[in-house]
Amino acid sequence: MQNFRNLLVWQRAQDLAARVYGATQRLAGADARGPRSQLRRSASSIAANIAEGAVSTSPRQFARYLEMAIGSASETESHLDFMERIGLLHPSEARPLMSEAVQTRRMLIALRRRVLEGV
């Protein structure tokens, strides 16, 4: 069991979620409501899964939560790509966030690997 706040990947995931919220703040209207909500949920889910897993009772369980966080990072990247494609987000907003989602996912994969090495 560890303090999730000390994990750099959790801090980075929280920053990504905050940036996603900021980038989608101006989006209004029925067409934006669904994609905005899905994007925000997937982005905030990354850090939430890390936090939940960090207090797990076993490394395998922590690794399982990290897998879910990895999935949420991929989902976030996909939602950002979609929102850029349909014109809800400008490429100058979407692409840096996609890059951040990719970097966060890479960090999660490396952490998961380290967690499972100890099993």
C-alpha cells in the first residue's frame, strides 16, 4: 500500500484531466454534450484508477487497476482524436492533450511492468 499522491504518473494523470476539463469548458450545445462528457470521464478515470489501485492489498490487484488506467488513457486519446476530427477541438488543443495521454499511458505500462516484476 502506498500514497498515490507520491506517484508521478498519478500527478501527471491529474494534470491531464484538469487540462481536458479546461479545453472542453467552452464546448456547448447538444452535439458537444456527449463527447465532452465521455472525454472528461475517461480522463478523470486514469488518476482515479491509479489511486484506487495504489491502496490495493496485493501487487497483482494494483497491476489490474493500472491496466484499467492504461485503458482509460487510450480511451482519452481516442475521444480527443474524434473530437478533433468532428471539429469540436482545434488541433492545437487536441494534439498536445493526445500526446500527454500517450506519455501517461507509457508511464503506466512501465509502472505495471515494475509492479508485476515483484510478484
